[in-house]
Amino acid sequence: MDRHSLAIIGAGPAGYTLAQELVKTNAFDIDIFDKEKEIGGAIYTGIPDYRMPKTFLTKAYEGLVENGVKFHFNTEVDHALFEKLQNEYDRVVVAIGAQVENTFGFDTGDGLYAGLTLLYDLNINHNHDDYKKYHHAIVWGGGNVAMDCARSLVRIIDDVKVVYRRSEEEMPANQVEIRDARKEGVVFNFLENIKEILRDENGQVVGAKVVKMELGEPDESGRRSTHEVADSEYVEKADLIVMAIGQKVNFKPLHDSLEKKEGHVSSLENVYIMGDAYTGPATIGSAVLEGKALAKEIVQSFVE
Ligand SMILES: Cc1cc2nc3c(=O)[nH]c(=O)nc-3n(C[C@H](O)[C@H](O)[C@H](O)COP(=O)(O)OP(=O)(O)OC[C@H]3O[C@@H](n4cnc5c(N)ncnc54)[C@H](O)[C@@H]3O)c2cc1C
């Protein structure tokens, strides 16, 4: 096979697994671009060290560098750079993850945070001391991001509650995470949802208006629907509220008309989409499988 050039945008598990697979063919010159200063994507920025030591990322990085892969860290790909990559490389792979957080229109600040922002502040900026001024925290959500937020905060603040609108059985977070959070002192308010963020006259968060929920029949997704219980609202006191209520993908920072088409092939010629950016928020295992699958597709695309 002739040599081909490949630009990968995103050094998360999807992007670096793709590179690991393709270096085995000895037929690709690979450049990986990432806005962060290290390999690992959400594993690096989101998952706290106490839960997952990162030595395997260092090994992955060193192995790739030894095999000639070039990393361009601290490099955010914008429209201009994306166009340049499209012009200069045989293939461009978008592995930017699903890192845009849902905030349901609430304005963050003064005690209201989005989950990934909080985790970045703790894991990367090491700003733990900034959170010592808070005394009562609510984490809103029931996934792994919510668990990481709650478990990180309970190491700093004594009173940390998780508000989740379904029951424990429906929680998407890993069972082990829920168990460990509980052991560490996190309190769970199941079948409750936040309706309103309450602030004082200076704009500082002082609590949340919470409503009790009940489960109904399964909806189209197969999960049981949720309904508010009439006249069940109450105020939960909190000076810190963290929203961990889902993430989505946004291709607009790269190109206005980039979107998923069929399989990993995108709407733009020779541009592929993979990992969480393709599947939506998923898991490390799924990102790794994505990397392996796309490596085969890309090799095949040069054979056809
Ligand atoms: C807090 C948290 C906890 C999690 N816990 C678990 C868990 O316990 N188990 C599990 O299996 N999964 C977990 N996950 C999910 C898992 O981490 C992700 O599914 C996986 O990392 C997705 O891999 P990816 O490579 O597709 O994207 P990501 O890991 O999101 O990597 C995307 C990379 O793209 C870079 N990027 C984005 N935009 C640009 C741009 N314009 N220019 C340059 N670079 C860019 C980002 O900096 C990032 O490094 C968790 C996720 C989070 C956030």
C-alpha cells in the first residue's frame, strides 16, 4: 500500500485507538490535533485520578510517538485550520467527543456549574480550594458525570446530594460508582427533579425548587416515563448546584455543513466522524471499538 496522510482531530480514546490500529499497517503518516495539553480526551479531563489512574494514557502516547505519530496539543481546530487539514491530508477524522453540556437554558455562574466544567476545574486546573467556600451542594443528574461530580465534591464539602428524576434502578451510572458515592457520604434524592434555581439578591445560588416525580409506563425509548407529583414542590437549600444532565455533539466550530451521513462517512469528502462524536455520549469501550472499526474502513477506502 502507498503511504497516506491522516489528520485526527481529538486525542481521546477513539482518536488514539484509530492511530494505534493504523500504525500497524505502516502505511500512514498520522498527525493528531487536540485543544488540550495531553492525550486522553474525557478520560484525562473528566474522570478523576482517584477513580482511574492515567498511566495507561502515558503508555499509549509514548507508543504512538515511537511509531512516528505527531501530536499537536494546545491546538483547537477552528474553521480555518479544518479547511487547511482538508486540503493537506488524504483523510481527516473528527473524533471531538460529545462535550457540549446541556444547561436547559439556566445561566451558569455564582454557584451554578455545568458538570464537565466543574470536573475540568478540579482535575486540570486543580482549583479545589475555590470550592471550600460552599457548604451545601446538589448534583443534578444520574450518569457517570454526575457521580464523578458528586464524589469529587464530597471530598471537599460535607453535604452533597444527588437529585435524580428516576429511581436507582434506572440510573445510568455504574453500580460501583453509586455504591462508592454512598459510602463516601453522598445522599441520593431519587424520583425528584429541579424546577427552578433559586438565587439571592446578589445572584448567588441559595437553593433549588425541587418537585417529586413518579414513574409511568415505558416511553418510546423503553425507559419508564416520569411524571411530576402534584403539589409536591419543596425548596432544597444549596449554595452550589452542578448540572450533569447530558452532553451533545457540536460540529459547528469545525465547519458549518459538517454532519453525519452514513456510517462514519460525513457530509464532507474524505472526512470521517467517530467515537462519541459519532455515537453520542457513550463509553471508553465503545470509543475503542469505534477506533478499531474505522481503521479497517479507512484502509479499505484506499483499496477500493
Ligand atoms: C466525567 C466522565 C466520566 C465518565 N466515566 C466513564 C466510565 O466510568 N466508563 C466509561 O466507559 N466511560 C466513561 N465516560 C465516557 C468516556 O470517557 C467517553 O465515552 C470517551 O472518552 C469518548 O471518547 P472520544 O475519543 O470519542 O471523545 P473524548 O474522550 O471526548 O475526546 C475528544 C477529544 O477531542 C478534543 N477536541 C474537541 N474539540 C476539539 C477541537 N475543535 N480541536 C481540537 N481538539 C478538540 C477534546 O479536547 C478531547 O480531547 C465518562 C465521561 C465523562 C465526561
